[in-house]
Amino acid sequence: MRLELGRLLGWVACLVMGITLGGCAGSARNEVAVVQQPLPAGARTVELYVATTREPNGPDAREFSNNRASTLHFAAYRISIPPGHEYGAIEAGDDHLNPANGFTVLAERRLDRAQFEREIRPQGGDPRLGIFVHGYNTGYRDAVFRGAQMKADSSYPGKMVLFAWPSQGQLTGYLTDRDASTYSRQYLAELIGMASHGRRAGDLSILAHSMGTWLTVETVRDLRLAGRWASLPKPKVTLAAPDIDIDVFRTQMQAIGPLDPPMTVLTSPDDRALKASSRLAGGYQRLGAMSVTDPRLVAITRQARLRVVDISALDSGDSFHHDRFVMLAKYQPRLRELEKSGGAVREAGAYVFRTLGSVVSSPFQLVESVIAD
């Protein structure tokens, strides 16, 4: 009995350490402080919209709680990026109160649904819009800053919307977070519908990380089964380090089927956070930690015509290798150029991402034996 208890506690500790330190970690603090200070030389700003299933603490409060809202709530932020910002980092400085040394919120607006829909629609300029869905153990403030970091580092030319679901932002909240993400499916579907208005094929992109990928795939599945996906402007869906059981993903994709453009899956076989999640789940493999040549993933890649990319060559901000996707953002300007010239990944298949030197032509090396027929 003592041995079995010890093993159980060991797996739980491994899960907590792995997933928490693996890039999804965030404080439980949800309040976003607004700082009114002049920008220092070298700082820049980004605009970020938010749609959230968190319940606000009050009509004028700057905090969205961990409670689940019965309707979507909306906000908009202007966020400063400090001088000397490093790719992938979210500099905290003086607890995000000084634009000279940390990410800082300069302005906040609460929006009603009509205002939000009006502001995210194409209104001249670049019509593209990106939706970012965060992962497990992420406080509201940290989700906001991660969304800002992704927009800043990728130099995304369109508008960016963070979909913030009510993560507990606590180490012990894994199961609660799973339920909260599942709860948010219909609301993410609502956001995708709103974001699609006035946009053409290819204008809408959805990037989800870790547990946020479960929420995203379930939402796509619901939209597909309801016959609503076909009316959308061919969204680009990317799953980064997906915390999804491989067998569950197989059945999800059987219902979803091939997408146009193909769904992209970013994996790292050395993702220690997802390996810990797998051990707690009885050894069932997590999608984001699989090799692109694993026969089970190969079969799903061919059946669902996926684009599966091993991004293990990217730097990681910690030893758990769970947040590599944030480093991919700095390559986005170059990848957008390659996409126009045909040098980026367009077709379904399995690839390995190579950094730096190979970016001149194409950083994606095709694994020939796995490409979808």
C-alpha cells in the first residue's frame, strides 16, 4: 500500500512540476493594472482584444475572476513592450508597472458585444485576424501578456484576439482547468463566428497551446458536425504542444476529417511536461510529445491530411521544452514571405523545422515516408 501510494504521489508531483514549469505556468493573479506613464525610447506598443468566459468581479473592476461566466465578456488593451525585449520572453520588470523594464498595460477598455464585433471586423488596412487560445495554469493577466508577446514577436499585421477561458492559475487545478476548457467550447465557437464576418479565405488564424488545443479541437469538431465549418473563411488552425490523448485525437479527427487548409500540429518529442501528463493518464501518449514518424501519428496524418511539424530545433525558455511555440513567432515575418513564394509548408505531411541557415529557402524538411498521399 505504501509503495503504491508513493508511486501515485510521485506521478502527481511529476505532473505538477512538468506542466507548471513547462511554459503554461502563470500566477493566480487576474487583475490587470493600467499604468499611465510616458513610453521610454525603444519601447513599442501592441493592441490586443480579449473575449473571455471568465466572470468579471464587477462592472468597473479590472479583474476577471476564475469563475465561469454565462456569456462572453470583451475587452481591449494597449500594451507596451519594453526596450531590449527578447523574443519569447514576457519581461515583468517592476511587476508590470514600469514600461521601461516590463510588459505594461497602458490602456484598457471594456466592450459590449456590439462594440467588439464592430472593432474586430475588417475596416481598411490588413483584414487578417488571429485568435490565440492559452493553456493550463494561466492567470488572466499572464494570458493577456502572452497574447501581446505573440503579436509583438510575430509582427502580426492584422488584429489579435485572446480567447481567455477560466483557468484556475493554480498548480492543483489540472482537472478543474480541463472542465473549464471544455465548458468554453460553445463560446469559442461564437468568437470564431464573429471573427469570420467580412473576412475572406485565409484571413482567419487560430493558434492554441497545450490544454487550449483540447478546447480548440473540440470546438472545431462541434462546428464540423453542425455543418457550420463550411461557411467559415477557411481558418488556419495550429495546435502547439497539444495536450490531447492520441487515441482521443484520432477519434476527433475521424469526425472532423481533412480541413482546407490542413490543420497544423507542432510537436516536440522531448516535451517533458506532456510526458508527465501521459504518465498521470496511465501511460497514454499525448499528441504534442510524439515523433512525426510514430506509426499512430502517421496514420492520422494521412487520414486527416494534417501538417505535422517537429519543432524540437527551436530554443526553449525552460528545461521542460513545453513552450517552444513562442520562439516560432520570431520567424513569422520570414515565413509569411516564404508562403507567398511557395517556400513554406502548404501541403499535408510530416516535417521537421530547421532554424537559421535553412530559412533562406525553406526551414521545413519533409519526411518523405510520411507525406500524405
